[in-house]
Amino acid sequence: MKKLVNFFKDENGQGMVEYGLIIGLIAIVVIAGLVILGPKIKEMFVNIGNNLDASGTVS
């Protein structure tokens, strides 16, 4: 019985699991942000590119 109680009190390895969960949650937030903001960022760069092409034509 004492071995069973000691087994459940053992906390080795819990830190790595917690770090893994935190990294997983951060990855989900980053991916969601890219999915939501991706089209807006693309549109912004396209507009910048178009403005550069229109104002800086090389002949």
C-alpha cells in the first residue's frame, strides 16, 4: 500500500508535461492569429507592392 501512495506522490516528469501543454497552447494561438490576420497582411503587402510599382517605374 505504501508503494502505491509513493507512486501517486511522485512528481517527476510533471514539469515537462506542463511545458508541453503551454507550448501547445501558444502554437494554437499563433496559428489562429495567422489564419485570422493572414489575408489582411497579404493585402497590405500587395498594396505596398502596387504603390511601389506605380511610383518607381524604371525605363
